[in-house]
Amino acid sequence: MADIKANLENLFQYIKEKQLLNGTVLVAKKGEILYEGAFGDADMSTNRPLTSRSVFNLASVSKPITATAILLLVQEGKLSLDDYLNKWIPDLPYGGITIRHLLNHTSGLPDYLDLFEVYWDKAKIADNDDLLRYLIKYKPERLFAPNERVEYSNTGYILLALIVERITDMDFADFLQENIFKPLKMTRTQAIGVRKENIEIDDYAYGYVYDVYAGEYVLADDFEESKMVTYLDGMLGDGGIQSTVGDLYLYERALSTGALINDVLLREAYTPPKTEIDTPYKYGLGWIIEDNEEKGQIIWHSGGWPGYVTILKRFMDHEIVIIVLRNKEQDFDFDQHILHAIEQAAFDLPYEIAKERPRLEHAQVLPEDILKRHVGNYALIDHPDLIINVFLENNRLFIKMPGSMKLELHAKTENNFFIRGLTIDVDFTTEGSKELVKIIDGTEVQIAETISN
């Protein structure tokens, strides 16, 4: 493996020189760590550098760990994957949903982010019990019947954390500590809302977003679009685990060696559901599942939360593991470019690497009367039953795509907008009597025409 080590050393030396990544990385093969390193700042206000032991918010890379907690209870005979949700949470106004449906995102439950955007007092910090209370009180409509299709839902993973608490009579965070983190010697890992508990973690990596108006990096707490990081900081299960690349590798090793979950349950975890409507997106019990002609079976998960992008990627047929934790926002496509280069180097394959990090876009502030011109409902021309909603809130323009949370539109010009952190442009045009919105994602363009204003 000497050649692979040399490849990785050369790649990461280049990444460091060109400042292409602000984060930590670990690459291993067949139980041997081939590269572990850190790049950039953990705290931009003091220029404190990241180290390999720096602690990051894992965002949705927390989900495999939540799923592991459930599988431990199944393994102990305290729970069945096909138990109905109402067995453990009888007050919940949704029937026919099983534990399995929550784990593989086939429950049809809507994501909770919009619910809290509408109803929650943003001066307070919400937790899992608040979500349960809101589901019972407001009864948001389910998106589809259980097992109709796969659609990612953070709500399901918070309910899984609540189920762990009801079965074990332990706080979810304490259960993880006693049954996963402590036995695996993951000494730098805990499930906790840093803001909610008002704690300081040694060598913590603070998450930074790019303020498209000021043209500088700021803490996610200080940018209007990302202030949910404060009022949703008490949520655990879908996210909220704080960890390091080294601790995540200990977790991965325990799974891969069978030290944590038995082979029968792991096979179930790595098997996608058979749904009524087939989707190209394959999700098992806590893991995204991919079959690659060149690299074999890939079992992985990524996470995104303002200021953080995380990934734990396992190439099962080659026993290769890649863990990347980032705490400074950059272009999504560029993130994928860097990750692909790391993968190629780990496989001793050729790769291309950019000479510099792309500059993030700067936004204009437009008066409300101009923004109002674009407000309305737009039907996708290729799928007229799917509606795109463009609306104003507090003099800010938002777009909501079908099945997605709302995203803010930032202005390049009066008719051209972009979505921060994603390589997506949204253009408003007029063709004859029709007002159109074009969503441009690289070479893919979706066009919708107005149906109301």
C-alpha cells in the first residue's frame, strides 16, 4: 500500500498548499490508516488551527449511529423492526408506520424543519419532546402511505431517538454513551446540543457560512438564513452528534469486524426496501447504498448543516474507508470534486484536482417591490402536477420545490438569483404572455410556468 500512501500524501500536500479544504480527513484500507490530517481553522476569530482530534457537528452522519442504537435493541430482543410506531408512541396521529419505515425513510412523515419554521418561538431552543408535541398538536399531513416510496425524513430519526428512550428509560445521549461510545473508546464523541447546554468542547471546530451580502465568512448563528442552528440545537437522532475522524473510524471498524451488530442485522441494514414506487435513491437501515461498477458496493452517509459538511464512506469490497469533516462552507460541486480526488487516490487511480477554490457569489439587496414581481406558484412544464412556490418573508425571497424545504434566493440581478452553497441558479423570464422560472443545476434545466400571482 506504499503507492497509495504516497498518492494520498501528495494529494493532501497540494490541498494544504492551495487551501482547498477546511476540515479533517482520514483514509484507511484493510484496517490500516493510510492518511490522517487537518487543514485550516477551527476558530477563525483566533486562527486556532484544526487538528486530527478536532470535534465537529456530524449533522446527518449521526443517522447511522441512531440506527445502530435501534439495531442494538433489536439484537437484545427488546424491539422488532416491524413493531408499529404506535406501540411505543401511542399518542402519535399516524398509523401503519413501523420502526423499519422510520429507518429506511419510507414512513411518509413530513420533515419537521418547516413545522418549526412556522410555529416555533425562535427565542427558545427546541428538543425532541417539542417535536413530538408539535406532531400531536398540528398533525402535519403525511406525504404518502408507508412503503410507497423512499423520501428522506429527519422527523423519523428523532422519533427513533424517542423510542430508544421509552424502551430503555435512559436519555438518548446517555444510551449512546454507555452502549456505543464508551465500549468503542470513542472518547471525543457525544450527542449534545452545544448551544442548548451552553458548553465548550476542547478543540471544537466551529461552523462557518459565507455571508453573501458582506462577502465574508461568519458563524452560522450570525447569518439570518442559517439561524435555525440555534433554535433547533436540542434535536438529537437526525443529527446532533459531535465527533472526530478518529472516533468515527473506531465506529466503522466495530461495524466492519462484527464487534457491534451481528451479520444478520447488518445484512438487513445494507439492503434497500422494496417499495411500491421504485426510486434510484437506495437507503437501508441508516445507510445510503450504492453499487458502483468500478468500486463495488458502497455503504455511506453524508451530512449537511449550516457550516458543516460531513461524510463517512465505506467501500465494502475493497475495505477502504474515507471520512471527511468540513467546517467552512464552500461550493457543493467543488466539495464533490475534492472528494472524488480523494477516492481516486485511495484506489490508486488517476485524478484531477483544481488549482484554486472557486469564489463564492456575492448577492445584491433588492427592494421589496422588485422581489414581489417573482412571487407566485409555478407548475413544472414536464410535470404540471408538481408546483414550485416562490414567496416573500420579511423582505426575503424563497423558493420551495416539491418535497423539499424552502431555500432562500439571493439576487445577482433583478431577474437572476442563486441558492447559497449550491451550484443552482434560478432565473425569472417572460416568454410571450407566460412568466417562467428556470432552475439551472449545471447542465440540467427545469422550467415552470406561473399559474397564479
